[in-house]
Amino acid sequence: MGTDELSKKPRIERQRRLVGHVLDAGFASAAELASLTGVSVMTIHRDIDDLARRGILRKVSGGVSALPSTVFEASSEIRMQLEPGAKQALARVAATFVEAGMSVLLDDSTTVLALARLLNDKGPLTVLTNYRQALEVFRENDDVRLIVIGGQYSRTHDSFIGLPSDSSVTSYSVDVVFQSTSTMGPHMTYHQEQDVVHMKRAMLKAGARRVLMMDGSKVGRTSLHHYVPVSDFTDVVLTDDVPAEVIAQLREHCRVHLAPR
């Protein structure tokens, strides 16, 4: 290991520690993080600037946050650490919708990434995605024909996002589209970022069957931008902690499938 690599190791470990702390707490001040890691506030500010530039943390008034808000989505790296058990439960149900020979389109949500990990033994499949993490899941599987869609690479989302006219999505028609989004109510779905909304809408139109995967923490909340009405999906897969009255309302618009947590 070279001198440069040795000097980077303490910084990488420190940054991992402070990201974990901010994720658990939701918010932390620079002084709090300096006390936690035993370095100067100036060093912490440099770490925060680096992590914010990479889209992992978000600088806010008085400190730093890792959690999503109605306006900002959490980074892909952070989202992968949230609700892992719920995502696996949703993925197990969604995987039953896929059969050998199908074409499937996967969005850049970490919920759908959990499904991707269950599809490697479902081949042969054609998989379209704009999510780099999903590409890694299938990269060495010869039974999966892998097609990358999207546009400019987003470090925050770890995916390729472009306008529908520039992303090549409109040229495809697939058997099933799998998506998740930030929040939803009984009639409407939402997301914090307009460019992501445009991309997701284009992807959704490509599917004969359109499946939304949502854990209970996302239900009954809103975000800045309307995405699409719930009725635009043929199926919604929910964890079984969603209130019964909400499930009943959703069943007026689409098929609802419950995933035991």
C-alpha cells in the first residue's frame, strides 16, 4: 500500500463513522461530529464538504443531514441502509411476478435493487435499468441480457437520469416495470426531484404490467412533486404494516399485494 493510500485510510474510516452517526441521528452539528471522531471542526467541515459534493450527506442550517425530506431525496448509499428487512419482504413478493423469458425494467430505487438480487436465477431474462448498482448485480450473469438506459450520471442517485426524449426509454416495451418512489397517499404518488419524476414517468409507460413497491414508512406522506396517480400502476406491493383503511382505498385503483415483514 502506497503512502497516499495509507493517508486516505483514516479519512475514509472517519467519514464512514460520521455518516453512520448522522444516519442514526438524522442530523448532527460539526462540533458534535468533531467530538465524536476526535478531530478538529475544520477537518470535519472538509469531510462534510467532500461528502456533500459526492451526494452522500446534505448540508443544512447548523449542521448536516443524511435523511430525506419533502424536498431532498437521500443518496443511494444512504437509502441502501434504510428498511432492509422491508425491502427484502417486498422483493420476495415482487419476484413471483417474473418468469423466464420476460423483459423487465428496474428503476434506480434501492427497494427495487432488493428485487434485482432475487432475479439472477430467473433467467433467461432481458433487464433494462438506469441504476448502476443493478448493473453490478447482473453483470456476470450470462442468462441476463442487460440494457442500460438513462442519460447523465448522477452521483447522488448512482444512476443515469435524462429527459424522456434523450434517455431512449420511449423506444422500449417490456413485460413488467418495477418501481418505488419517495412517498404516497391512497390516490397519488410523490417524489422530491422533478428530473427523477420525468425519468420515472417515461420508464413507467414502457411496461404492460406496472408494479409499485412501497414499505409502510413511505405511505401516508407527501413530497414536493406529484409523480403519478396510484391508478397508473397495475399492482402495488406493500408491507403489511400499512393501515387497513389505506389498503382498502388503494384496492379501488389497482391490485394490492401484502408482504409480511
